[in-house]
Amino acid sequence: MSTPLLSVRDLVIKFPTRHGPLTAVDGVSFDLAAGEVLGVVGESGAGKSLTGSAIIGLLDPPGHIASGEIYLKGERIDNLRPEEMRAIRGRRIGMVFQDPLTSLNPLYTIADQLIETIRTHLRLSEREARKRAIQLLDDVGIPAASRRIDDYPHQFSGGMRQRVVIALALAAGPELVIADEPTTALDVSVQAQIIDVLKEQCTQHGASVILITHDMGVIAETADRVAVMYSGRIAEIGPVREIIQNAKHPYTSGLMGSIPTLAQEEDRLVQIPGSMPRLSDIPPGCPFNPRCDKVFDKCRVHRPSLIPVENREVACWLYEDTEARGAAT
Amino acid sequence: MEAVSNFLASDLFYRFRKSPVAVLAFIVTAVLVLSALFAPLIAPQNPFDPGSLNLMNGFSQPGEPNQFTGETFMLGTDDQGRDVFSTILYGLRISLFVGFSAVMFAMVLGSVLGLIAGYTGGRTDTIIMRIADIQLTFPAILVALLIFGIAKGITPPSYRDEVAIWVLILAIGLSDWVQFARVVRGATLVERNKEYVQAAKLIGRKPMAIMLKHILPNTLGPVLVIATISLALAIIAEATLSFLGVGAPPTQPSLGTLIRIGQGFLFSGEYWILLYPAVTLLALALSVNLLGDWLRDALNPKLK
Amino acid sequence: MTEISAQPETPLIQVDNLSCVFDVSKPWLNRVVEREPKQFLRAVDDVSFEIRKGETLALVGESGSGKSTIAKMLVGLLEPSAGTILFDGQPMIIDSSERMMELRKRFQMIFQSPYASLNPRWKVADVIAEPMVVLGVEKDSAKIQARVDELLELVGLSAADGSKFPHEFSGGQRQRIAIARALSSNPEFIVCDEPTSALDVSVQAQILNLMRDLQDQLGLTYLFISHDLSVVRHMANRIGVLYLGALVEIADSKELFKAPQHPYTRMLLDAVPDLEMTGRQRKEVEGEIPNPINPPSGCTFHPRCPFANERCEREVPGWTQTRFGVAACHGVGEGRIPAAEITR
């Protein structure tokens, strides 16, 4: 197998507190192939956004990578100096955040910001950069791009701003785009447009995408593979279609059942009792064991690692035998 | 008991322990407040009881036996033979009493006006806050002088000494309410739009009940910070007024009065009559102020 | 069938021609200097509907649709600019009269944010007891205590939780506390304003199930406000769709999802991300919500509507009877809009 575009190995993120360090992300590993869209889904506090921030080197102190490695095309990036990382951000990894206003400077026009990003990373003249910027805005569906490029961020609506942010993320032709809850702040009708633009543009520019969201529906429509996170660990990772239709991990299946859908007829939603543990009291063994209806003794003591089941991986002792037998049903 | 253990386990107490400046400031403040409280027990003499004074003890050097009576005074004596240490303890009492009372007065007045302005809004808000803005354009000490002057003018001379302390409290309090009003109004504007206030309105609670039971408790954090910093300022304001001769009367001298009296002897060599009260005032104002600064940082979520 | 046919009893809530206009003008001096006229925002524009006893009516809409404004007017937190609200035949007039205080016992509200809706300085038991104490439902302190314990257990918490403060609970647990408070005065009608939009999905499922159980147990009537169509579908008997402050369609819940009539309803349904992945090809959704201060003429949806014609631009549409409800659309009335393809 060729080198994956991005490889995260045993990533551990800790926050020091006066009661000792809290482990917010605990041993996360995954690979991302070129051109692939990986969805990272989980509830608040599951560590999905922190994982994204760690990859782009923007963890908010005092949070820090305590151990583990991150490789971009086989080259280690988690221990780079800040200025080296800055050269990678924007050039090789683009970012789209939840609130478009955090990515756009209100004091500069869209043209200023796009052209600056393009010229920082690519050897282009002012004129060529402007041409590329207009093309990018046109691609993401900004009407009358050549005129609107000289507007300020506040002159755009929320949905339009998020399109601009996508253009900005793709400006230098990155290999990877990390989108952290890109549609959460938007209305339903606009959300659908932005998902379409994000997916289409990244495919066209040949960029892989890590899409971090709490919304399984968005993942279902966009991603090729999905990683389900719980308490800072990956519970299940595999192809989207299979995980949605036939979840293996009890948490994933509970989560899928608890999402109300337009098609379903039943009166009650499946509910998982309790809530995700606080970082300060994650139980030993499998972090999901107190809420799991299939729990047995081993779950309470030993922590499961990802076990290959069919064409996915599941961190659950239920599937231990499957591995031992080598093949599944 | 539970409250105490909760406090000892709280983040606030943790941050306090981790700040040497705060701990030192707290100790100095506590020592000064306690010695003021127990002044009659600690002080070697009551400096305002003429019977306990001996004129022969006048101008004793600190720590040296008096040449006539052989008595020793730790911090020396003044021209009347009063023990400077005792006058400081009693002066501290007046200073702290005036400071505390003035801040309490300013806090109650400012918080009430700020609550009303923030919660009612509209014209009431405009009127209250414009008065506050106008008052802020005058230096606080000028406002206090003005109020003091008016009060002095309307009280009959025979009562002047008796009411002087109360007039001082009123003057300092009135010059200081604005910042309480501003802070409480700001916090009220935030709180009144929160859903718990809506929930209280929905069941028909009266505005007064909502302001006092729901909103006020949620504005107390910043009020506490302002009160601590204000205390230092009020003590200095009191000292300034007394130094100018319009504050505490010589029969009830505060630290400011002592400094005023002491400066008359500075050039004749009796430095101690001025120096020790001044150092005490400095230590008090500085430590209270440092405590206030620390509290402001500790309660500010943005600096965590 | 039975949902739509008129029932003999009076509806619990009857809302007629409700409007709410906000003055969003700049301060007087700015207006004079900049020569700008006063500006008004019609947050709610001539809305009428009724809610029957024991049912759940949902109002769905995106930002600026006026759904929260309607919720606030229904519970007396906001005075309507025009129109009337009848609660069980009695007019809702915001004052502190005996009659109104009596009426206040009968309705309650569950708010969106589980963090802002509980006073952080109050113990949970005091929070829950407040409505029954203030409204005089219960006066004896032992009985109040017993009722608070009972309510805590009813919403899935324990009686011991009453002595804690709100910050000791997770978002889902706080929303349970807010529900217990809403039930404290034994109301018949509860307005739920986006009660789960701040919660995680697995917790949302718990809260939605709890709310349905309580409805069955206590015979409650809900007005459910949400932007999330799949949640609404799960909770409501009937659904009203709001766009820019006006109702565009009201229909029986199941039918609305099977055969949406108004083009805006269709667009909203199309925009919901599809978990089932039936391979449905989404229609491209056009444009964004216009500025409500300066809404389009005629049918406010016409600039985004694929079926709009010159009449839609000019004339505000009235109600057209549909099979399972009503829609405000010229196209539906004229029968020139093709039946929605039922994809699910």
C-alpha cells in the first residue's frame, strides 16, 4: 500500500489542571488516502475538534500533544517549529471553521485576504493572483465574483461568507482541507448548499477532506469513511454506508437509533442512558461500558483497541472472537 | 462547615494560595483590621482621655526613655505626650470605619440605581446614567469637598464635630456610587435577557422580585471586586480630606488627621509624629488595593 | 382523517391575526444626521392558528421566521402589536390581575438553552419550586418539598439532586430540571422553544422521549418550536411552516412529509441531510433568506421559488385548502405546481 496522505498514530492530547492532567484525546490513530473524505463524528467533548486542531498545529494552550505522531505524506508534522507549521497551514492544509468570521479579517476586503494567501504560498504576480482569486470565488458560487471580490466580509450573508472561507481554504491548492463544523451556524436550506460546494470543490481541486461534525446526516451525504469518536477515542471507523446501515459498536448503533429521521414511523427513539463521562472521570476499560447494554466483565477492566471486523475497525470486545477466527461471517 | 470546606476546595482559594502577593496583602490587611478592632485592648494608653496623658512625656523619641519621666514609647510621642502607637491604632479605627461605611453606602446606592437603570431601561435608565456621567466629569475629591461644604453650612456649629464623621461618610459615598451603578447596570443588561429571567417573568413575578432575587445575586462578583478597590480609594479620600482639614475633627483623629498634625513638626526634627501614621496609611491602602487587583484577575474568566 | 375534521370542543389555544412589529430604528440623533426614516421589522405577520387539547402543534422555520417571537407572545412575555390570543376562550392580556395569575398556572415554557434557563445561584429544588410558590399552587413547605422530589423523579433525576446547584449537571440533566420546573404548577399547555437544539443527539433522544412520555402521562398540549424537521416529524401531530414571519403551510404531520404543498416546505424537506442515503438526487436549493426589514413584495418567497410568476411578485397569497391542510401559495391554488415527488 502506498503512503497515505495523512497518518495519525496514537495521538494523545492532554490538558494540565491542578487535579492532574486530563486526557482529552487518548490514542487516536487513522489514515487518510489522497482524495478521500473522512467524516469525524462525535458528541461535544468527544475530542473530535481537538484532533483536528492538533493536525493543523493550532491546539489552544495549555492543551498539548502528549504523545503520538502525525505524518503528512510520510513526513512528520507534529513536532515542527511554529514557523515551519505556518508554511504548511494554508499551503498544504486548508481550514474551514464553524464561524466564518473567525477565518475572515473584518478590516480587509475579500480580495486582500485571498490575494495575500495566494501570494504567500504561490509564486504569482498580483494580477495573476487576483485572477485566480476571482476564479476561486466563482467556483464556490459567489455571483458576480469579479465585482464582489472588493467587498468586505460584513457585506456578505452567512452562507456567502462560508463560501468565501472555502475559497480561502483552497486558495493555495492544499492537499488536505480540515472542516470543523462548517455548517453548524447556518440555516438548513443554506447548509445543504455549503455541503455541496465543499464536497464538489475539494474533489475538483483534488484535496482530501477531514469533516468534523456532530451531524450524522452531513457525514452521510459527504464522507467516504467515518470515524465515530467517544471519550477521546475512536469507537468505530469504516465506510460510511456500512456504518450507518449496520453499526457494530454499541455506541454507534445507539447513536444511529437516537437520530430522528424523516422516514421513520416508530414512536420512540432509541436512547442511550446517561451521558458521556466528564474527562475527569472516564471509567477504566471501555469508556462506554457504564452506558452499554451489551457490557460484560472484560469491558469494565480492559480497554479494547480497534479490532478489524469485515472492512472496518471496531473498538469493542464483542468482536474479539471475530479477530481470533481471522474472518467474519 | 460545608461552606468552609467548599471554599477551601474552590478554584478561588487555590488561586489565592498560589499568589504570594495576595497572601501577603491579605495578612497585612488582616493585621491592620484586627488591631483597629481591638485597639482599646492593644493600645498602651487611650490618647483621647486627657487624664491618661502626661505633658512631661511630650516629644519622646521612639524607643528611648523620656528624659523627664523615664517612660519608653515604642513609636515616640507627640507634643501633648500622646503615644504615637496608640494614636495610630485609634486613627486606624476611624479611617477603616469611614472607609467601610462609605463603600457600603456607595455600594448599596450604586447597586440599586444600577439595577433599576439596567432592568427598566428607557427614560429611567437615561436619567440615572446621565447623572452618573455628569458626576464622573468632576474629580471625586472635588465632589466630596462640595458635599462636605454644603453639609457643614447647614449643620449648626455645636453639632459639627459630632456629625463630621457621618458627613465624611456621606461625602465619600456619594462621590463613589457611579462605578457600582455602571458595573451593576452592565451585568443587569446581560442577565435580564437570559432565559431564567424570562421564566420568572412568565409566572408573573414582579420586577422588584426579579431584580432582587434573580438578577442581583448574579451581579455580586464584579461588585465585590469594585468594593475592595473602592475601599482603598475611600481610605485615601478620607485621609486627603482630613489632611486638608475638612475631614475627621482633631477630637476623633483619623490617619489623615494625624498626618496633618505631624507635618507641623517635620521641620523641627520630630519626624516620627508624621512618619509612622503615613507608613500605616500606605501599608493599608496598598494591601487592600493589591487584594482588589488580585480578586479582579481571579474572578475574570478571560484571564484564567 | 380524524385529525383534520373539526372537533366540537373549543381549541385550547386560538390565535387570530397575530402580528408583532419591532422598531429597529437607529437612535433619533443618528436618524436626523443620516436622514434615515424609522425602520420597522415585522417579525410576525398576521398569523392565525389553533391548538387542540392534547395535541402537539409544531412551528418550523429558519432564522428570522418569527417562530420564537410567536412562542414569547403565547406565554405573555411579549405584547402582540395586533391580533388576539385566546387561552381556553379567555383573552391573554399581560397584566397582574387575579384572572391572569390564575391563567398563568395553566401554561409554561421550556427554553432553548439549558445553561441560561436556570439561575446559577439557585439550588435546583428552589428553581423547581418557584412557579408553584409564586402562583400559590402549594403553600405548605413540606408539601412543596414532597412535590419537588416527585417532579425530580418524574423527569428521571433523583430527589437528592434538589440540593445541588445547576452547574453540577450536564446539559441534558439541566434540561430535565427545566422540564420539572415547567411542570411544577401543573400546567396544561407547554411551549417548547427549541428544547433540544443545544443538546447532543443521544441526549436529544432522551429528552424527546421524556417529553412524549410526559404528554401521554399528564395529557399535556405542546407548541413545539424547532428548525429541525426530523425532530418536528417525531414530535408533532400537526405542523405549521413559517417563512419570514408568516405561515405558509399548515398540515397534518405525516401528510406534510409525504406530500408537501408549498414550494418552501418542499425546499426545506429537500435540504435535510439524508441519513438513509436512498440515493435521492437533491434539488439545488436557491438563494438565502432575505432581510426581514425589507421583505420582497407579494409572496415573500417568490425570489427563491422555482414556480413563481408575475402574480406571486405582486399579490400576497391567501389560504388554499389542500388535502390535509392549508397552504398560502398562488401556484397551489391555481393547480400549476406539479405534485411533489414522494421520495420516501
